[in-house]
Amino acid sequence: MVVSPDAAAGLPGPGGSAESRLRTPTSGPHRVHSRPRSRAHPALRGPSARDRGPRTRWGHFSSVAPDSGPEVRRGGGAACSEAQPGHGRSDRKLCFQKIAVYEMNFTAHPPERLFYLADQTNPSLFCLYTLNYKAELSFITPEFPNENNFDNFLKKSGNYANTKESNIYHPTILNTPTATKYKYRVPVQTSDSFLKLPCPLLASQCSDNNPVGFLMNEVFRCNRRVTLEQCGEDRALSMGQYIQPKILAEPNSSKEIPVTVRAVFLQSLNKTVTQNTQSDALLHPTFVNINGLKACTNVVLKLKYSITYTEAGEITKADIHFLLGTVSSSMLPLQQQFQVQFLQQNIKSFPLSGNPGYVPGLPLIAGFEIESQIVQSTNRYGQFTIFHSTAEQNCLLAEGLRKPVVFGYNMVTGCKIRLTKTTNCQLVGRRLKRLLMGESFPDYVSSFGNSPAQNLQDWVPVRFSMFTAKGQEPCLIPLVYDIRVKWTKYGSLVNPQAKIVSVAVQMISSAFSKTELEHGRTVQVSTVVSFTDVSAPAEAGYKAQPTIDAKLPSNFFFPFA
């Protein structure tokens, strides 16, 4: 049962006596005071903007007089439309009322009676509300303090000190970085600007305003339009353009690191390359006429920066290597190559074959297992190799000649050996086995091109097996060395990464009887490397429907809820 506090006290409420307020909305002559239903009657529509008058202010209400006529009691909301301006009041409390709620709690033992007060909209009044806080329906962009409005924030905080803006010194803010050490991708500064490396833009034309980012190893190839008669005036063709500015050891520091020329190679018109013994000599482009052929000498074709840095982000050394050449009109437009490489001090860099997946054409990374770690050779081109045959196709001469197994390329190499009745089969078999396997055949191959040596789970074991093609004969010679590498596309379809999943090596030997060796026989010894893509077909969507575990903030639907 729900009653108002006034009715409970025996006092008449705003809509009439206590007796009338305890009646149901459908009983008695006061059903006009019941709460309006959601389905509005045409007579319950509010007044027009012209008739509202002063009732459009917040919290105004219009009550139904007790002496209203029968037509008022029948029409309900028509009384509010015809209300006089004198009936409008500004009292927010009348639009709400306190009600007393009595309940029985049957879950308790023994059952107990509960009593509490609750707020309820007054059903005897028709209240009109207006919005008096315009910023309620939108989020205001917060104002953050800066050097211009800091004093205003200080005044609002109540701790304002009597310090005038004119007495405060504000240093000029520059666009140059103020860090004390280089960070990744931060432009390397020089004494006059930044260290720049030409890069290709539209139509592969060289742009000379490309700053070098710290720790960003780059190789750029671009084309340049050159006028041979004026090549000496083009600074982009001269080696002095790339060694003149000194590099700052740290950003905005006064310590300068000179660029040292380590090697200069000269290329002639017939593509022969020789090294210039005077590497410290500065060579300038010069226009020459060679037997009626117009050419320009000492033109920069390739250059490579080698910048050494410390772990703290300080540059300690900068070296440069040049390839200068002679350029004729048939070589125009001129193609140049520019490279920059960053080397950490006291740490020897180890090149990778991918990041993370293997790159086609780069060698396979392999090693040996020692104490749950992989031990690798410093020469990645000598970790997983096969023998390299000579032009004479003599297996005894090919011993010691190796070439790396590169990812994605099937290879076949072979040689020949003649077997006679005087051949020592055991000695020949051992030499051919050493020829096929090399001095040290690896136990593991890296599944990715950048797998760390300490993570053994990222390495694939090499499965080795032997097979004899014929029966048990006294002369057993290995003839075929079969290497099968299976790989898969790992990751997304947009940028799949090559991952090696298995490596199987099989040595196939053949047995020769004495009868076959009496007349002499020449056999072929070969190594076969094959790469097989075992990627599963791509599947759209998810293997399982994803679950959403999200919690929205309490004001997420503000102001709509």
C-alpha cells in the first residue's frame, strides 16, 4: 500500500482531502488527478507557445481548482490549457512529493514490516520544465593551462601570487629537439642542418632533402638528370657534397664528428673497378672528351655511410665509402645508389635473413645445439651449404668449394667420378660423403629469418637419413644428397611471412659389385635442394565466434539516458 505522508497524517494534500487521495484513479469524481497515461488524449495536449505565458519558466505548474465545473472534470487536461496566469507558480517542490511505502518482507523469519519514504511525481499537478543549463547536452572541451592563461588558472585556484606577467621570463620555444641523446628515427643533426641522403620521388628522380633517421638503415636508388658539359657545377655529383658537414655527436651539442673517407673506388667506362690509393684526396667531377666521346669523370655512383653509436645514443664515428665512375651520354639519366648503416660500438652486428619471415634469395640460418642453445657461424653464408662443382665436373677437385642454400630457390649441383677395379671404395665413399655434407653439417635450421639463438623452440631439427639403392655389395658409394625444405605462409593474408616447418636430408648410396668395376664406370654425384610450400588454404572469418567483454562507462549514453 502506498500513501502520501499528508494523507497518513490526516491532512489534506495538494489535490484535495486525505480521503480523496486514498481513492483509486477510477473511483470518485477526482479521476482527473490520476497520472496521465502514455497514450495522450487530444484534449491533453499542452498549450501553444502563445498561451503559455509565464508558465514556461522552470518548475511552473498549473493545478486544478476544486470548484471546477463538470466539463473540467470530464476534459481533464483542458483545465491547464484554460488556466489563468495567476495560477502559475515557481516552486519546484510541488512537482514532486514524498510517499510513504509500507511492505511486508516474507523472506525474513519471522516476517517483518518495512517502511520507507520515496520520491514520486505529484499526479495532481501538470508541470512544465525548461532547460536552463545549455551546456547540459554537450561535453565542454576542457581548457588546459599554457603560458598565456596560466595566471588565470592560478587565480581560480586561490593560491595566486602577486607576480605580474611582465616580470616572468618566457624563453623562445624552438622547433629543434632538446633531447640530450639520439632516439630512433630522430634526424641526425649536422653543424649546419641535418645529414641528408638522396631518395627517389616521382618518376624515381632524386630528392636531396631527405634527412637520415637515427638507427634507420636505408638503401636508396634514384635517377638524376645530368648535363655532361656542366657536370662540374652539379654538387650532387661531387664527393665533397657528402663529407663537408660534420655530424653532431648528440642533438644540439657542440661536439662535432667529422666524416672520414675510408675507401674510394674508381670505375671506368668498360666497368672495370680499381681502388684509389689516395683515399683522402678530394676528387671533383670533370668534363672530358675521350676520342670524340663526351664524358664526365669522378661522378658519384654509389656511397655508403657507416655511423657508429654508443648504447647511450651518442654518435662516435662516421665513415663513408665511395664508388666514382666515368659517365657518358649513353648512361643518362644517371642512376645513383645511397646507403646508410648504423653500427653499435663494441658489438659485432649479425645480419638476418628476414624479419621475421625468410626473404627469398637470402641464406638459410643454421647451427648446432649446445646446452639447449644454438651455436652459429659468424658467416651466415657458410652455415647451410652444398658443394659447388667446377667446370671440369671432377668431384675430387670440387672438395672445399661451397655455396649457400638460399631460401626459395631450388638448386641442383653435380660432379662425376670414375670407378675402376682398383678403386678403394671405402676411401672414395668417405671423401664423397665429406664432399656432400661439408666439414660441419648443421643440426638445426631457423624457422624464421630472425629467430634468436637462445630460443630452441624457434629452430627446426634437421632429420637425416640414409638409403641404399641396391643390395649389400662390397663397394658402397653415396651418389645423391637430397635436401627437402618445407615452408608455410605464416600470419595474415595481407603480409604473410615465410616460416620453415621441416628440413629433411637423405643420402642415397648405390652398391657396386666387382663385376661392374672390372670394366670401369663413371657415375654422377649430385645434390638436390627443393623448397615446397605446404601452406593450408586460407579460411575466412574466425575459427570461433569472438566474445565481447566490454564495460561501458556510466555516462556513455549521456545525454540520452
